[in-house]
Amino acid sequence: MGRRVKLKLGSRIAYVDLVHEVAEDLARDAHFSKSDALNIGLAVREAVINAIKHGNAMDETKSVEIEFEENEKSFRVRVRDQGPGFDWEQTADPREERNMFRSSGRGIFFMKHFVDRVAFLRRRGRGTEVILEKRLQPAGRQGRGGAMKRRKG
Ligand SMILES: Nc1ncnc2c1ncn2[C@@H]1O[C@H](COP(=O)(O)OP(=O)(O)OP(=O)(O)O)[C@@H](O)[C@H]1O
Ligand SMILES: [Mg+2]
């Protein structure tokens, strides 16, 4: 059984940097490459901003819970808010031409690129939970940007 770290914060944008840093540090501790850890940090950042902004509507009395869970195979982060929930099947694709010049609507799209799995759960009357999961490559077989990056020639 790996490590588990849990944070509970009021809905303040000022806390986003702190969570971002914790996520990146824990990912590094879990032996992810620097670039993977960076991506995990960014995915968690987007999820936390959404939880504060869209979920809890910036209401500082509502909390956001972030749970980091690591085992030998993967790193999993759960971000929970106390908001009304939303229809995640209906979110716009930022690559579509009509959305190309919108300055928002990219967070979920980025999350899906930064980690291996993004899932949403509706917690009946208790908000939304976003699950972000990244698989840990066995040592010495790191993927893109990893320590054992393959060289040509
Ligand atoms: N936790 C949440 N609770 C309620 N609605 C959410 C939540 N997360 C996302 N949404 C909804 O999904 C939409 C898409 O989220 P996404 O992060 O992709 O874009 P954005 O937050 O609008 O803009 P950006 O992240 O690019 O600044 C949001 O505009 C919001 O309507
Ligand atoms: Mg967003």
C-alpha cells in the first residue's frame, strides 16, 4: 500500500499554486520523470481551478478536497468540490473551428492530454469528483521525456 495525502482547502484561487506544487512534488517522489510530474501538476491545477470557479462558484466557505494516492503502478488524484455538478459529455472541443478563438474551455482538454485517465463522478447532492490517473512506467522504461529517452542513430 502506497502513500496517501489529503488536503482540504477553502475555495480561494490563492491556494491553487500551493496544490500545484504539492502535486508536482508528490509525483516526483513517486518516481515520475520531471516532464511527467510537470504534466501531473498542470492537470491537478486545472481540476482545482474548475472546482473553485465552476464547482464552488468562488464561495470561500465551500471546500475543495484533494486526495493523492500512490502505489507501485499509478498515481491517482481525486479533486472534490461542493458544486452543482455539470454534464461533462457536453463540454466543447477547443479544437473545433468555432471554439478556436475562445480563451476558455481548454482545461478538461488539457487534463486529458496530461494524464492517462480523466473521469468524473457525480456525488449525489455533494458535488463533483474528478479523478486523474497516471500510470507509472517501470524503472528504466520511462516514456516521452523520461530518463531513458531513446536516441536515434
Ligand atoms: N467542477 C466543476 N463543476 C461544475 N462545472 C464544471 C466543473 N469543471 C468544469 N465545469 C464546466 O465545464 C466547462 C469546461 O471546463 P474547462 O476547464 O475545460 O474550461 P473552462 O474552465 O471554462 O476554461 P479554462 O479551463 O480554459 O480556463 C466549464 O466552463 C464549466 O462549465
Ligand atoms: Mg477550467
